[in-house]
Amino acid sequence: MANNFDLFFRRKPALILIALKKVSRAKYGSILAKEVDCTYSHAVKILQTLEELGLVVFEKKGRIKIIKLTKRGQEVAEHIDAVRTIVG
């Protein structure tokens, strides 16, 4: 298997959480989409699901929506990143 991490997690949602965890400041949807190599519309769909689960929040700053992890999202992202480190 090329990447054991894919066996346990859906790659894009997991990578979005990890990308949000790695920075202390919030990010925009378009930046996250580029970082995890998916389309903007796919990233938005994933982020909406993560918001429903209480893992991320959107803050509107003018015309721009900024995405931040919630406390619960931070914890989940840390666990996912730990698994990714172990299984590669």
C-alpha cells in the first residue's frame, strides 16, 4: 500500500484539519484547498461538514470567511496528526 494513512482516514478532510492545526492564525478556504490539493468547492463542502460536527467555525471579516478550529477540532486534528505520524 502506497500510503497507510489513507486506509484509516478520508484523506482530504483529515489533511484540512491538520493544515488548520499547523498554523496559529486562521485560514481562508481557497488557501486550504491549495494546500490539500482539491478544488475550492470540494474544500467548502468538507468545511461545511466539519462545521456541522463542531470542529471548525467560520468568522466573516468583510467579504472573506476565515476558518478556525474549535477546541474540539484542535483535539481531533492532533489525534489525526499523531496517527499519520505513526502509520506514515
